[in-house]
Amino acid sequence: MSFAAPVLEEVVFTGFLVNAVAKPYGFAVAVVTVPACFALVHGFQFGMGLQLVPLVFAGVTYAIIRLCSGSLLTAVFGHWTINAVIFLPKWVIAVIHFAHV
């Protein structure tokens, strides 16, 4: 899930929504509003609160990566990288734990 979700999320948020918001309102508005939506969607997963603030910054980063590079793929790779940094240690611990069970 940590590797499949970024593809869907980046297509929807930094692909479709950034374009949909940027066309009528400009890229500055898109880089602010779309990451807020990205964070709110993750509120179902993490709960609503200050824990969503880093997700807003992550969404801003993905949107800027996409706009500066012109490629959605670079935003996906950025998202994969962040997910790997966050979740890989958890996977390693789980594997070690279940190897001993």
C-alpha cells in the first residue's frame, strides 16, 4: 500500500487537482489548496489534528516538484521516498519480530 497509494494520490492531487485549480486561480493557489486537501484526505487515516501539518508540507513539496520538473513521475518518486523512510523501519521491525515467532 505504501508504494501503490503514492501513484494514485499523485495522479489525483498533483496531477489532476493542481491542474484544475491552477488553470482558473494560478499555481500559487494550487500549491496551497491542493496540499490542504491532500492532508484532509489523510485525516481519515491519521485523525484530524496537528499531525496533518507535515502532510500539508509534504503535499506542497510534491506539487512544487511536479511543477518545477514538469513530470508527475518525479512527484511519485518523491512520495515513494518519503513513504520508504517512514515505513521501512516498521517493516524491518515486523519482519524481525515475526521471524522469531
